[in-house]
Amino acid sequence: MSLQLIYAWSKKIHNWMMWLMLLIGSGMTIGGLIMHRELEGEWYPSFIDIVLVRWLHNQMATPFAIVLGVMMLTGVVMWGVPKILIHRKSVNP
């Protein structure tokens, strides 16, 4: 498998992970804001079940970490492949 193909797939996976990160991160942000308001004693809508919010926030944490890890790995690949190609080009003119 060529490095250009690895780079292209890493870029595509990285892009999908970014959208997943935005989706999961938005849910976690909303849940975190609700939990913060509850902790600080500020107002939050009474129809919100805080136990359910905590449970959902907990359930989203693992996929969030996995998506973040995959995104980091593909980011390292996208950073490293051009450097490897430049090095190969300079060694074999």
C-alpha cells in the first residue's frame, strides 16, 4: 500500500471523526452545562431528569474518547506521511 493511499484514507477517516466529535461533543457539552447548573444551584428546567443527564453524559464519554483517539492517530499519520515522502525524495534524487 502506498503512502499516498494511506494519507488519503487517513484524511477521509479524520474528516469523519471530526463530524462525530462535533456531534458527540455537542451532546456532552449540553449535558455538562446542565450538570454544572445543577451543581452550582442555578436554575435549570424542572422537566430535565438530572440522573438521566448524568447517565447519558457517562454513556457518551467512551465513544468520545475512542473517536478522539482515532482522530489523533489519523492526524499523526497525516502529519508524518509528507515528512517521510520529503525525506525519501531527498535521499533518492
